[in-house]
Amino acid sequence: MELKEIGRRAKEVSRQTGKLGTDAKNHALRAVAEALLTHADQILAENQKDLVKGRENGMAEGLLDRLMLDKERIGQMAKGVLQVADLEDPIGEVRAMKRRPNGLMIGEMRVPLGVVGMIYEARPNVTVDAFCLCFKTGNAVILKGGSDALCSNAALVAVIRDALAAEGIPKDAVQLITDPDRETTTAFMRLNEYVDVLIPRGGAGLIRTVVERATVPVIETGTGNCHIYVDESADLKMAVEIIENAKTQRIGVCNACESLVIHRNAADRLIPLLIPVFAKHRVELRADEAIYAAAEKTGGMPEGLLCPAAEADWGTEYLDYVISAKTTASIDEAIAHINRYNTGHSETIVTQDYANAQRFLGEIDAACVYVNASTRFSDGFEFGFGAEIGISTQKLHARGPMGLPALTSTKYIIYGNGQIRG
């Protein structure tokens, strides 16, 4: 279908989805969740085509993990859709209704954005998350997934569209752009006549391209150079468990830990505990001089997994079994280092010092800041949003995991009884 026709249909449908009642939206979402489970085998068969192509093209392990679907992940998708159905509907909420001296009653009503455009990489789960969050908030959504996941995305969208049609809701509430041509993607970014907001979700290159080329307003989601700072007072057993989870549970996600910052008074005690963990998972440690020396002294790292860090390592999102590590002399130095090199995503301090915890929470510039917990919790599902359409690292309109409120705007509603302005 020609791109402008996709946009025209989305704009037309958005006026209908914006009027749907909560019960109708929730009923449709439950039907979509059931359809995902019913058609799981069909979806997995298409996903296998993408995986085979990805391996043939030498796709990195972390990206293959993002692309891969199985029965459990489809079950998680369906569960996320059901959770969104159970969430309070923000549309129509009126807040801050106040009476002016002239008798006018002025308030703000939460309304849909209209047409949301999504540009994302090989992440089939985004297809479902984007649909259910946009639909619950009365928006139509146009999806432009990466060519690496084209078969998976097409299968998911087909299942969703059929489920909507069975509920008497226009299929075009969700549409997928299947043309992989870059010129089509660029034209999509400039479809101001029909698209109200554009949300890119993927690596740094994709996000930078969208921000630089789009004329449609963009909500910028960010890459994740996430840090864990181990303070000198840290419970080291806790620190090791948090680091292992944040680094190795899933390497290809934006909330994985990529950088360690360790107080120099904790380094000699922590490194001997970390080395067996890194060796087990074959995590390459790129270390500053102090940590490199401590690791060499400890031994136990397989050959090739310990190397000196370069300046570029402090700002790198690896999405791989690689982690950088740097020592600092104080929490001040740690905060300065993290604020210089982070991407505004998720940062953690492991500490038993209340004052240091509060300083870290107050001074770290990021969307999600943790005390004694893994960065892996930066996720809409974990935050109770049902799903997320992305993690915003900007500061306008939305920040952090973006749930339902982030996909709404407001309009002023004014009640009068004949007032005229003198």
C-alpha cells in the first residue's frame, strides 16, 4: 500500500478509536491476547524464517536473542496485553478543574495523541506492546519494524488485525509498513499530514537518524549505557548478584549493565568474587589499571577475557558479553563519571550508606535511578504498566518507561454560562 494511503487510513481510524469506550477497548484487547496464544505456532513458524535469515547474515547473538520468539515469550506478550486491558483508562480523565473569578470552569482532559508512528529494529515484542498501549489510549498506530523481523512482525500484525475485525473494530487501528526501502522510512518520518508523533526504538544509529531526519515530532527513546556503582560500604554478595543479573540475564537489552564503577576501597575485595561469575558466563572484562591488576592477581579469568580498557569503553553500549570497569576514589568522582558517560537510561548504586544512596538518587541524571537493585527492572511490565512503548531518555513530555499516560495529550475544557470578554 502506498505510504500516504496508510497515513490517510490511520488518521481516519484514529477518529474512531478515540471515541471507543473503555469496555470496548478492553474486550478487544482480551480478544487479541487470546488470538496470540491461539496462533502461536503460526507466529513461531514465521519467526523461524527471520532467525534463519539472521544467522545467515551473521547477526550478533544479542540481536538474535531480541529477535527470537518462543511459546514463553508469546505467553508474556499475551499477558502484557491482558495487563494493559486491566489498567485504568486515562482517556477522558479530567484534572485540575478550577473556577475562575468570572465563573468559567477550566480543566484539562486527557485525550489521545492521534496517530503514533513507531520505527524499531528486530524486536517483535515491540509490535504487540506498541499496538496494545496505543489502542488502549485511543490512538491508531503505524509500525515500521526492521527488515530482520519482517516475517515475525507481519504474522503478529495479521493476528491482531483479524482479532480486531472479529470485534467489529477497524483493522487499520494497526498497520505495518513492509517496504524495507530506506526512502520509504525517510518519507514516513516526514508524514506530518497524518502522523502526530514518532517514536524510534532501537540502537543509537537508528535513534540518531530519526531525530536528525524527522519532521514529525519525536519522542526520543535512548540507548542504555547503564552503570552499577559499588560503593565502599556495599554488601559485596549483594553486589555480585546484582551485577550478574544486570549483565548476563539478557545481554541484548537496553537495561543491561554495560559499565561498572567501583570504589577503590571495595575493588580488591569485590574482584575475586566477580571473576568466577564473569568466567562462568564468559564475560570479557575491560578494566582500568587497578581492576586489571586485581583481576590478574586473583587469576581465574579464561584467556582473552581480561583486557585493558580504552577511553571509548566508558561510553559504549556493548549488547554483548562485555563489560567495562573503572575505580573511583569517592562517590563524587563516581557520580561525575556516570553523568559524563551515561545515556540517561538506568543507573544503580550498591551501598549500605543512606547518605550516599540519597546523593546518588538526587544527583544522577537518568530516567531510572536505583539503590541496591538490578537495572533490568527498567521495563514497563516490571513497573506495572502492562507493557511499554519504549524508555524515554529525554526530558520533555515523557521520561523513563512509557506506559499509557505517555501516549496521551491534554486539551482544556471550559464550561461557561454566557461569559463574554470585556
